[in-house]
Amino acid sequence: MIPHHDLDSSMRELFGDISLADPAFYKSSPIDVILGVDLTLPLLKGQTLSLGKDKPFAIRSELGWIIGGKANSSGQNSFHVNHIQLVSDQLINKFWELDSVPCAKPLTSLEEACEDHFVKTHSRDENGRYTVKLPFHTPPTRLGNSKQNAIRRLISVECHLISNPDKCKLYRNFIKEYLDLKHMELVPDCEINNIKSLYLPHHGVVRDTSCTTKLRVVFDASSKTSSGLSLNDLLMVGPRVQPELFPILIQFRIFSVAICADVEKMFRQIKVHEEDVD
């Protein structure tokens, strides 16, 4: 038997000179071995030595006298239970939003300026196609030279395509489609050296899971010019007009049939105003 904390060593003197199984019974120490009842009871001889009610006693065993019982101790056990409950207005609002109809969030001043720019500058041709001007918050004259960086990026893309004929074919077809649909045009010879023109580097992104377009050519409007600014740095960011994914998934429960479709060339259906095409 081992106490969970050290006892007064004078307790040893209470039992005189009897032979103890553990002479240092009053010291707390790690447990060496645990004996079951089937092994412990045969070791006991039945003879006991009591010091009185609610005091330690001794039981004689084959190993010597074993000390047990109660012992006064100054040691105290303390237990602490912490329960933290955090309830904030933000958490409550999020909980309410899950069970309420989504409401339109107020626009920031920059988003309002961008939307106001669209309302004032957009137009629609006879075929119903929209034309918009780029929403600059900083004059495009702040852009520096972009041609050399675009050429370096183009050379890197070409080297990659040479080593990958299949991807090269997809890349060529994508660019050719751009020309055929008049979504871009060849630069006239007289404008090749126009220092005011902005050159956008591009690279291909392969999507094997796509059913319509395996490769898309992505134009990098975040590429920095010699002034340290990019086209994206000069444009206002308007409000998000697409619905968020979570409400879309929740609405799948409303109807028995859900239809998923791919909107092809969605962003290219909007024409850029002639003043901003270069």
C-alpha cells in the first residue's frame, strides 16, 4: 500500500520494532506492482495490530506487517473546473442568418462608385450585346512599359508548348477561336510600336474534367509594368453579383429536379469600349 502523498515519518515509531513489509510505508512513490485479490489474501495471516478507531493498523503477512488505515495529513487536494461559454453578438447574428432569408449587404463607397460608373458608361447594341468602359480609379497613363515582359512570358510559353504537342494544338485552337469569334483582333502594323498600348501576358490552364474546353488561355492583368503598376491595380472592384455557393446548395432542396449547366464564354459576351481596347 502506497500513500498518495508523504506522511509524517514519526508514524513508523507507533508500531515499535515489528518487521514491516515496507519500512518506508509513509513515503509516497511510484507503484511497482499491482496484486489481485487471488494473490493478496493467501499472503495474509489474519493477525492484526490496531492503534485505535480511525487510526492506522497493521496486518501480518508472509512478507511482513502491512500498514493501512487512515492517517492525518496536512496535504489538501484541490480540484478546479473551468467552464467557458462565449456568446457574442456576432455568433448570434450568424446563427440567425442561417434560418433567415438572405438580405442584400450595403455597398462600400468603392463598390458604389464602380456601379455608378457602369450605369453611366454602359450601352447596348442592336443585337442586345452590352458594351462597357473599364472602371479606372487611376488614369491609365500611370501604366509603364509592358511589352518586354509580355515578350519574355510569351517565349517561356512557347518553349513549354514545343515540348508538349497536344497542349500546343489546344492552345492554337483556342487562340484561333478568339480570332474567328472576333473576341480579339490582330494589331495593325502601324500600332505595333504604340507606347500607350498595354500588353497582357497569357498562359494556358488545362482542365481535364471540363466537358467543353480542356484548355483555357488566361490573360494576366495582374502583371506589373515598368512603373510597378498593373492593369488590375488601376481598376475599381465592383460588388459581387454572383450568388454565394452556400445558398445555391441549400436551394437544391426546394425542387425535386435540379439542373446544372455550363455558361460558355460568359465574360466574353461583354464588349470593351473602343477607347479601352488597346
